Amino acid sequence: MSGRLQFEVRAEGGEDEGGMGVAPIKVNGVEHCPKKPGHNIVVLDPIGDVYAARNFNTNSGEGAAMGQFLDELPEDHVVLVATQGLTSREQGKH
């Protein structure tokens, strides 16, 4: 990949004013977000290519799996995270 890497990440809860509860993660204008409730993660390799795109619904007990996934990533990769549809009350439970 040559040139600049551009990305857009927006976390949005269902209770956000004017929000739709949707979490986009775009890399160079292309959507890569799984767009599911919980933590949506897109990982880029050192040259900016998408290495992985995963979702973990931490309100359904997937927090440990998310931690393991993140721990196993190479150190030189970039991690983009957007939460979708979670309220502040839900986040405080864990």
C-alpha cells in the first residue's frame, strides 16, 4: 500500500442523542467493522492491510476471549476498536 492510511472509527450506543447504535470502522473508505453489539475490533498490519476483524460481546461473557485475542496479536499491529449498542450502565457491569 502506498500513500497515507486513513481510517474512521466511531463508537455509538443506542442511547446516544441522534445515534443509530452503529459502529463504523473504515480503512481508506472501506468498511471492515463486523457491526455487532459489543466490541468491534479491526486490526491492521504494519503496512495498513486488514489483518483481522472480530466482534466480542462482552455483555455475553466474551471478555476473556477478547483479552486473549488482543494478547496474541503481533506488537507491531494497529488495533481499532468501536463499541456498538452498549450503554454506559452495561459497560459498568463488567
